[in-house]
Amino acid sequence: MATTTIDGADIRLPATILGVGLGGFVDGIVLHQVLQWHHLLSSTDTDNVGIRPYPVDTVSGLQMNTLWDGLFHVVTWVAVLTGLALLHARVTRSRGRLWRSRALWGWALVGWGLFNLVEGVVDHHLLGIHHVHGGPHQTAWDVGFLLLGAALVGVGWAVQRRATVVDVCAADRR
């Protein structure tokens, strides 16, 4: 039985992209849909780039926010599919072992954290098109979102550092 291994670095990019997509899904599903704390354009009345206001308490405003939330979900879905496709191409045997790998889940956490950091800095702070939870404490919520992102990157980095190489043995013994 031939045995090869894949260094954790070989799955770093696909796992990180997968984590970005999954992190985006958590944001979109939990914060946009379930809790309804914000939508993609819910703070355009106070944004930093001059986008026309789309208040979520009007039908037309909610329609535009729902459209942009949907486009956001398309982007996160494409990130998940891209990450999975890249993983599939790089790990050709014993894929079951990959899903139990600390390298995969560590890098996925790094990707989720990077999503939070980039999305938080760009959308919450630079553009100001929405905030995690609008209102008198919105800056604290936005900073908390960034701190969560940094924590996810840190935990993910620590998890993947303790990972062994991914065994891609021709005969997968589960």
C-alpha cells in the first residue's frame, strides 16, 4: 500500500478560503437573518461613502438590503465551493482523514477570523455601511467583532501548529 503525506501548508490556502466562506455564512445567517441585528446596507444613512439610505423599516429599504444580503451569501457560497474544490484537488486519497485533521480545522478557523477582521474593518469602520449591532453601543459591538476575529485567527493558528501531516494513504482505514 503506497503512502504519501501532505504537509499542512499544502492545504493552508483551500482550508483558509473554506473558513472565510463558513465564517461569512455564520455572519449572514446568524446576524443578518436570525438575530436581524443588521443587513449589508442597514447603516447607509450614516455611512462614510455616501450610499443612498436603505432603511430596513421600509419595504423598499428591506428589499434592497435583502438583495445585498443575498449577494453576500453568493460570495460566501462561492468561497466555500472554491475551498472545497481546492481541497479535493490537493487531497486525492483518504479524504476522510482530512476531515479529522487539525490542520484543516485550524486553517479554517484562521479563515473565519480573517473574514471577521477584513469585513469588520472594511464594512463597519471604513465604509460604515453596517454595524454588528446598531445603537448607542455599536462601536463596542464592532470592536468585539474584531476581537473575536483576532481570537479565531490565534486559536486557528495554534490548532494548525499542533497538527501532524495529513496522511493520504491509498487505502483509507476508518
